[in-house]
Amino acid sequence: RETKKMRLSRLAVGSAILLVALFSEEVVRWLGLLGPDFESGRLFTAEFTERKRQEGVARWSLYLAPLVPLVGYVGYEIARACLVHAGAAMALEGLAGTWSVLDDANDRSVLARSVMNIVFLGASGRAGIRMWREFATRADAGASLGALAAALAADEPRAKRLGLGFVPTTPFRRLYAFHPGFHRLSAVTAAFQLKNLVDTVAYGDGALFVVHHIITITAAVLALHPVAQFHGTFFFGVSETSTTLLALLANFDAEHGVPRLESDYPNARLLVGGLFAVSFILVRAIIWPFLTYFFIADCRHVLRREEAHDPFVVLTLAAMLLILTCMQLLWLLQILHALYAELVKPLLRPAPREKLA
């Protein structure tokens, strides 16, 4: 039987690991892993790609070439995710016995993974919101969805007159504009989703999530060319705000979460579920397809004009985004079904008749 001192030791060590993982960025900067690679991007032009092929460079290696200078940083982020996961697991083990939810080792494992997911997804969402706020400060007009749609659909002279200076004025510029903040976010996304892919298999989340993580990893690597970084500030950044709430809500799932949380805290489950449903509908059912439409339109434009640095990369990104959009639709239907079962169906159920004495 573990003593109180042993549990406190686990809690202290786990907390220390968490703090090191969460606040180690200055050390990483000192080591040079956050160096000039995040301040400048190299555009892989069609001429560059063709010259490399004539030199005998394998095509697949060109697709991975932008990742090579960032391997050290990606490795650091993978290690960071592992440390957050391990630190949370050890800290929760040290808290066992203080809360009934933490009594079961499997439940503690699920919660530790949830801590990692919430930390990384929340940081991605925050980074995306910060980039969009920076965009908004450069807008001369109101940055509404209507104004954004007009800027994304307009020709160059009209786009300039609309006053949304943060929107590149041509499809080519929108696809190939370089954003240092997103460049780093893309590397973080690739690292986190690699760790998440391993966890998805280990925890048995299902084939759909395996496909999702593989697509996201591939898109994150290709975005480093750089390509689709303007659009990616939403898809890898802002959209993760709703995923953060999903990671929190998943703890209440009877099959893949902590059953005791669902049974002991039904009101908390309803609150988190409601917040997630609202965020999902706003972010992923409205804004996501809205930006997907314009991204596909920009891809078609550069492909028709033969401006794409590599048609295969552009087509692959467009196809993967369409697949992810179909997944959003599937999950939206599941959310609507859950809302009906939780909120509407009980209201439609007839009240039980009182028995006569």
C-alpha cells in the first residue's frame, strides 16, 4: 500500500515534469531550434522543382524538403507532448485517493491524455486567434464575414478598395503568402498529430480518427513549402478552439472517457457539451465550409493558370480539405442527433400518468 509521502512525491515529480514541458521554450530558443527557419520561408517554385528533378532528386523527397531544417524542432514538440502526457499521468497518480474519479488507473490514463490534448489544442487555437487579431488590426473596414467573402472573391483592384489589407489580393498571393507564426504552428501541428496518431491506435479511438490524423500530418508538412498558410491560420489555428472543448467533453464519454464523470457530474457534461455544440456549429459548420469554398476556388485558379509551384501538392491539399470537410459534416450530424436525444426528445416524451389508488 502506497504511503501519503509516496503519493506526494509522485505529485511533485509529475508537476515538475509538466512545468518543464510547458515553459521550456526559452531553453529551446537558446539551443537555436526556433531560429531563422521560422522567420523566412522558401517558395518551391515550378522552376526550382523542375531543376531538382533534372538533377535526379526524388519527387517525394522534395515534398519533405521543407521539413528537414525543422526536424529538431518537430522532435522537440513530440518530446514536449510526451512529457506533458507523462507528467500529467504521474501527477494524477499522486492525487489518487483524493477524488473518486481518480481511483481507477485506466481513468487516470484517459485524463492524462486529455490534459495533453487540451494543452496543445488550446495553444493552437490561441495562436490562430492571435494571428486573426493581428489581421483585423490591419483592416481599414469592418472585418465581417461578408467583407471577407467580398475580398476573397474580388479581383485585385476591387480587393484593394475593400479595405481588408490583410487579405492577399490575388489567388496566387493567398496560396503562397508566408506567415512566420503559421510556419511554426504547422510544425507544431505535425508533431502533435504524430503523437496523437500513436495514442489513437493505443486507445482504440477508431479508424476515422486515424485517417483524420494522417491527413492533418500530411497537410501540415506540405504547408511548410510554404503554401496555403493564409488559409491555414484558420484550419490549424482558430478551428482548434472547438476541438479543445471536444477534448474536454470526451472525458464524459461512457466508452472512451471516464464513466464516473458522466454519471456523477451530468450537469457539467451538459454545460461542456452545450458550449462545444455552439462552438462547433459556429466555427466548423459555418466558417469552415465558407473558407473551404474560397480555398478550393484559389487552388482551381492557380492550377488553371499553371501558377502552382507543384500541381500535385495543390491538388492534394484541396482533396484533403474536402475530406476533412466531409468529416465535419458527419460530426455535425452526430452533434445534432445528440442534441435531439439530450434536449428535444425528453420534452416530447409524454408525462407519466398517475396511478389511481
